[in-house]
Amino acid sequence: MKNKIVLWSCFILMSLTSFSQSISSSPYSLYGVGSLYDSDFGYLSSIGSSGIALPSDTFINNLNPASLGFMYQNHFLFDIGGKAISTTYQSSSRKESRNNFQFSHLAFAFPVTKKSAFSLSLRPYSSSTFKISNLKLPIQDGQEYYYVTAEGSGGLNSLDFSYGYLIGKKLTVGATATVLFGNTVDDRSFLIGNSITTIHKKTDYNGVRATLGAQYRIDSTFTIGTTFKVPSRINASKIQSVTAIADEVQSSIESEKSSDTDDYYMPLEMGIGISKRFRNNLNLTLDYERSLWDNTKQSELYGDFVNQDRFAFGLTYSSKKNPRKYWDRVGYAAGLSYDTGYLEVDAHRVNNASFSIGLNLPIDNTFSSLNISYSYGQKGRIASDLIKENYHKISLNLSLDGIWFVKRKFE
């Protein structure tokens, strides 16, 4: 049974990976370095992406590096995930549906000493894959309009090095060093009257960011956690070509010109969370995060970066009546999430609200499990220049646990 679950899970996840870059994503990935991914490890996608206060004892918790301080000795954890998303995009004049298959993450973690552990993960950070046709926009300080056609691809990847340390018996601290790298390709055409200007731009990004975290176990059932993501600058450089067509005459303004461009700034992000267990089989998680995008002083041609608030709530349940019975060990989960968004277009926030349900299917008598979740959510709204997204998402995460350096008692 274990081998069948593992083989089928790996097959599905590899299939998702092979399709991950082939299908368009949100039109809001037009902004900045693209739409940010929600790469949730273990069963986090089932509980509304909450879990700042959860320890990394049975799975890798990527929300807080301090969670590694509670990792059990002699255990090696491996996690791989993918997701399938079906989205309907709706504006005031049209409606369109797309499917999107995404690779989520690849990670492993292991203890370094009796009181510390290390993890390494690779995941997408953002996606800048979009296609927009004939977007009508007003000319600033004027009564006329111009039309934009845009198509983009690419995004950033995140390589995370995390370390957690246990101080005493109740407090853990941790840090993550994140290396961000990647590029975006952007093709845009601007139609103003009878003149068309076309811009082809490839932008390369690279930078480093630090995350600090802590968890404090008040008692065996109640834990609080906090995280701080340090502001950082992501360096950018571009290669650009510009052509113009006026009165049926084409002229080249720039050709493969290399130059610096505006760097991308990551804000200070602060989070706090609690985890409370009831009767040993019901667990509640509650998170709040605030991102100070306004302090980065960034803006876009079509919108502005604003401070962001995010709320997440999750519940997990397992009967645990008879550990020998498989379905008594299965975990059930549900969650809610609301995000005010960090973009504001025409005085409207691009917010995001979702709910999720999921199953944690154990594999044998270890911490290994297959986590399956379903989420439904809405992003944005129908307004003058905004699009509403309704999405259905199925996430599949395979968490494997191995025992290291333990002598056999029986041959």
C-alpha cells in the first residue's frame, strides 16, 4: 500500500511539474515581478496557509524557520508538492476560463544536533505569465485613451536555507536565508491614434533576503510563534528593444540595448500565530501577517503598492481512537484565508479570499503522509480596469519520513 501511494504521488507530481510553465496564469502577474506563489508544505494548504506556530515535528513547516528547533532526532523529512488550478476570469465585458498546472516545492530537513535542525527548499516565488489584449487606459492629464496589448512569461525562484535552534525546553529561534533569482520577458504594444510603439524587454533579477522567527511552547497544547522578513532589494538589469510604426513606416528606436532598470524592493513583513490543541485530537491555528509595501516607495504604471494584511484560520482533526485502524489515523482539515492584497488599481484593492478542506493520509507507521486539499477562492473584483478571478485549486503534497542512524534491534 505504501509503495503504491508513493509511486502514484510521484507520478502525478512529476506530471504537474512538466506542465507547470506551459499555461497562462493570473493577469495580475503583469505587476512587479509577477503574482506571488503560495507554496505550502505538508498539510498547510488544507488549513488556509496558517501555521506560524506549528512545529516541524511531523512535516517541514516553511512558514517559520524556528519550527525546525522542535524536529525529532534521527528523522529525515522530505517534501514535494504540486497543484492544479482551474480559474475563471471575468471583466465587465467578457469571461474566460483557463487551467494552470504548477510545481509547488521540493524540500528536505534533518537534525544537526540534539537541539537544532536544517532545511533546504526550492520553490517558485512568483509567476509573470500573462496575456492581455487591447486594454483601454486613459492618457494622464488628458481626455483621450490609448490601448495596450501585453504578453509576458517567466518569474522568480526561491532557494531557502533554514536553521532552527531550541533554547531550553520551550523556546526555539530560527533564520532563513533566501536566494531569489530568475527573469521575466515582457512584450507590450501601445496604440495611440495611428501610431504603434512595441517594446520587447527581458529583465534579470537576483537578490538575498533574510527571515527571522521564534516559537514559544507555553504548554504541551499551546504554542505561539512570530516571524520577521527583513526588507531587501532585488537587483535588476534589462535588455530592451523598441520599434515604432507611424504612417506605415517602421523605425527602430532601440535594439538589444542593455541597461540597469528599477530594482524591486521587498517590504518588511511581520507575522504572529497561535496553535492550540483540544482533547489531543483537535488543533486550531490562527495567523495574522502585515506587509509594509507602502514603505518600499514603489509604483506601477497601472497601480500602486500598498500595505497588506492577511488573516488565516485552520482546524485539523483526527479521532485517534484506535491507532491500529487506518481511518482512525487519517487527519481531516479545513481553513479560511483573507488577504487585503498589496496592489491598488483605480483606488480598488486586489484582495483575495478563500476556504479549503483536506485530508492527511498516513503512510505506514511513520510520519510519512500524502496530503490532499481542495480550495476555492476569489481574487480581485469586477470594476473599470479590474478582473475578478474565481479559482478552484487541488494541492497534492507528499511528505516522507526516514529514520537515520538507528541500530537494528532484530536481524
